[in-house]
Amino acid sequence: MAGAASRLTVGRLSIEARIPRDQPIAPGIGIRLEAMAREELQPSLADALEPLCPESDPAVWVIRRLDLELLVDVGWNRDRMARRWAREFAQSLTRILHGPVDGNVLRFPDRASYLAQFLRDLAGDRAWGRWYYGPFRELGSLPRSAAIREALAREPAIAERALLTLAAQYGTRELRQALTVADAAKVLEMIRATDSPAEPTAESIEAAIEAWPEALPAADGEARSRAALVLQLALRQSRPALPRPVVTAAVEALLGLVASLRDAHDPEASLDSLLAEHAGLRAPAKIAVSTALKKAESRSRLIELARTGPAKIVALRSEGQRLPTAFAGLFLLWRSVVALGFESLFAGNATRRGLLAAKLVGMAALEDPAVQLLTGAEKTPSHGDLLRSLRATATQEIWPYLPSATSEGECLHLEEIPWPDGRRLLLLRNAAADNWLWAAIVPPDRVAMSTAEGFAVVAARHPGLARAVEGGYLERIRPILPDLAHLALPPLEGESIEAAEELPWSLMAHAVYRDFGRRLPGFAWSSIGHLHRNFIAGEGELRIEIRGDRRQITATLPTAPLQLVLRMSGLSGSRFSLPGEPPTDVVLALPSG
């Protein structure tokens, strides 16, 4: 019960009716009890529980199980039954609320505290085995970062308060490690959504400089979105009297200034000139920063931040560089991209490579310098570039590259699924290994013609495959739509992508995940979401070295939940090569420990 109005939610209601042996069974008694519970019980409970749940009490109680025993006369009408039931319910609930808090009952001071506790356990991968998170169970199928983002998005009114409670009680280390760069940006936007533009004050700049070292330790190389989120929370926590728009302006001004100072050869000597010339700061912001830096302590702290904090690429020794990345797992998938021959389809086109990378691990990856190194992009491709590449790639170019794990047998299975706009999704797969070989989205009157075209395309590439017998492989094949949804791109330039245009690229991405899964013992049939969550998502780093006329990238992979499986597969030390100048060898390495 929390918020502006008290609320009672019952996860499951089970009714067991017992009638004495010497009494006749009243006709329809089960139906009457069920109808009473569904229709009359709620208002009766509201009246009975009102004294227990005052609007002034924001507490949230989570009760695992509440057992009631009551006697009713089957001759009573439903209203009378409901009032009796509600009275017994209220008495039992009173005993719980005024009794000791035990393993069957948990109390949180308010809804924000409940959400904060869930976020903490979710960030630490501890949430899903705990009974008191039943209201969040719908998020269980999402990757951890997406589940955190969605939990906050569902309750925007308390999102910032929940994050501040989490930061105050437990810190933000687990949270920032769990959030991807893209989701951190979305959460930050969420808690800033209603703010009007403002300028920083000297006080807010001083406070941000003071909060930085503890909020963002020098050893932690953070992407800007995560750094901004953590610093925003630290500043809101330490200086609650500062208006949030002013805090936002101070955080952005300081992050921009520190980034510029880290690029300077001598931050101390360059500070004043950089501040005067900084294009990202408006005049009021420059005045606020200059005023704050008149204090010697603030000035020296800022210079120390610039000197000790990591730059985007941190030089190690003359023989190499280190590049932190939130998408190290993409390099693990790219081994399959190379093995399947997709590089020849790209023909050195960085945008095409980037498009497949976005399908595999999300659009945010395209802004990551490590991913740009992999794809050969000199900058983040625009949405327009991606759309043009998507539309310029003919489906006939892609079908010949889609692999089949078996070359013969009665295993071709056609799936026809209604599409939301009335069309039909047709997909041909080798059901013996879940290889998607051809697909189309067509109007109902073109299903027969398109199906024939699909079988012809597959026959040309895999002549030994024949239709599966009726009902064959049904116990093994995975549903299509969850994997398609995981691989879907967001709207580009505000324009929704035509599903039929994106479909061939989805089949390519599916082929990559399926090839990756087959290389791991017991994961050949795993869903894409399961593979991504347990092997691909997470942070790692690249070590970049030049050896003769070749470049070597050693990709240290994320600390995955199922890292033991990767070790068992003998993956560490495996390598593949990328075309381009200079030619590049990629060596995969598992994290230590």
C-alpha cells in the first residue's frame, strides 16, 4: 500500500470449500464463491481495510502467504459472504501488520525504498530467486540492464527517489556496472525529463568537483552516460537544496570541461585558455566555472581529476594501448561472422558491418570506439547511412550466405505467422539445427507464390534438404518471434523500419548467434536472449598492438554469468583475422579469475 492512494494487490487467490458430509451440496456453490471473490470481495475489502491502511502511511508490505479459515452459510447472498470474508481478512492482516516481521512478511518504508531494493538486487543478479519481487516478474525475461531501465520507466514519479535511496544505502557501483551505455543514457533522460533548461551556478560547479572523486573513482573508466548518471545522483544526494536543472547543467558542464582537459598536454597550463575557448559552454556557464575556480582548492581538484582520470584510450607502454569497451562480447560473436563468410558480403563497407553489429548487440554499440575499430568506421554512422545501407542490400545478396548445419535430410520446416498489420510472416528453416534459411512478409494472397519462391531459393543453395514430415521436430524447434524481437532495430531518424526490409539482416544476425551457440556444449538450441545475457553482455577491454605490418587486438571478454562454459569450450586464445589496412588479427581472451 503506497502512493497517493492505498492499494492491495493479491498475486494469487485460492479457494477451498469444505462441506460437512451430512449436508447436501448446494448447486453451483463453487461458481458462486468464485463470482463473489471476483465481483463483491474487492469493495468489501476496501471498507474493511481502510482503518489499517491510512493514506498518510506510505509503507509497502509484502506478504508471502495469508491463510484464512471462515464459516459461511451457503444460504447467504454473495454480498454477505463477501463482508464476512473481508472481516476475517482484515483481522488476519491486523495480526500480521502488528506482529513481528518474519520470513513471511517484509516491510519497506515507501514504494521508492521497495524499488531501490529491487534495483540493488537486480544489478547484483540476486533478484529473481526472491519471492517478494513477484510484482516485477514480467521483467525476468529481459537482459539485466533493460530490466533496470524498464522498472524505473514504469514508475517515473519515483524513479529518481528510488535511485537516490539506492545510492544513499548501497552506493552505485553495482548499478553502473549493470547498466549498458545506452540504458544509462535513457535512465538519465528519464530523471531529467521534466527539467527546464538552466545554467550552472558557482556553488553547483564546486559541489560537482567535490563529489566527483568518490562518485567516480579514478580507476573506473566510465562512458559519459554512466558518468553523468552517477555524478547527477551524487550531487542530488549531497546538495538536495540545489534545483535539479542546475545540477544537470553543472554535471554536463563539468564533464565536458574535464574531457577537454584530459586531451590537453598540460591541463594546468591549458585550463584558462580552454575555458575561454570552450564551445560547449555558454557565457553564464563560463562565468560560473570561472567563479568556482577562483578557489584554489576547487581549481587543484579539477586539475587532479583531469590528470588522474582515464581518457577514452589509455596508453600503457610503447608496445600497446588499452581501450575499455562496453561491447567486448561483440568480438566473440564476430568470430562467427568471419567463419560464416559474411565479411565478403560487406566488401569492406563499414556501414554494413555497423548495421550487423547493431542487430547483434544494439544501436548504442555504434558509438563505442572499440566497435568502430572492429567495423572500420571513422565515426558513428548516422541513422540515414544505416537506412540507406539497409535498403541498398538486396535480399538476393543475403540468402546465399545463410548456412545450414546439415546438407541433406527431410528437415525443411515452413512457419506461417500472422503479422500485426494483417500480412503473413513466412520463414523456412532447417528444423534439425534451427537454421533460418529464407523469410518474407507478404499479403495473404501472396502466401502460396512466396512459399514456392522460398523453397526454390533454399533448393538452389541446399539441394539435399527436403520438407520435414508432418509434425517432425516440433518438440525441438524454438519460437521465432522472441528471437526476432531481440534482433529488431529501433526506429531510425524517427522512421519505423519496414519489417520486410530488415528481415534478411535479422536472419544474418540469427545465423551468427546460432553458430556461436553450436560452439558451446549444450547451447545449440538456446534463445538469442539467453546467449546474449549469459555470454555476450558486459564490459571488457581491448589491447591494441602493432606487430610488423599487422595489427593485433587482444579482446578480453566480459565476466559472463556462464564464463565456465566458455573456459570448457577452449575458447581462450582462439583468433580470427579481419581484412583492411592494416590487416588485423583478433585474439580472444577470457578475464582472469
